[in-house]
Amino acid sequence: MVDRFQEYTLFTYRDSIYLKKQDLISLIEQDFFIQTFTSIFEKGAENGVFRTQQPEFVGNLLTIMDHTWALKCYNLKKYSLYLLLNINSFLGK
């Protein structure tokens, strides 16, 4: 998913300077990634799959990870996406 939306993320950072302030606010309020991840964690928490009591916070953190991958992928290309997404298992946690 991250790689598929890399162009969207890069556009948001690179070209959002040309948007009117109200359009930029609208873009931020409708952030697809945050809404999607938050929804997943809300439903998962309701069904006992996730223990988080802060699904919107988790949604924001995952979005930050997505944006970081898009912006810094040139620096991370020696690592697999699997490694980065499962970093806790590699740290022994």
C-alpha cells in the first residue's frame, strides 16, 4: 500500500504549496491514510483484535510511517518493507 501511494504523498509535500489555504486545510482534513488506518483500528478494538484505546493516534503514527517511507525511501532501499513494518520482532520485543 505504501509504495502505491508514494506519488500521492510526494505530491502532497511537493505541490501543496500551490494550493489555496482553504484547499490545503480540506486536503489535510480528508487525509485518506489517517481515516483508513483509524477506521481499521477502531473496528479492531471493538472486536478485541487490537488493544489500543487511541485508534486515531495509531492512525496518525502509521500515516507518519507511510510518509516517511515515501520521503526517505532512497535512504531505506537497502531494507525491506517487511523489516521496517515488523521492526519490533527484529528488536526482540
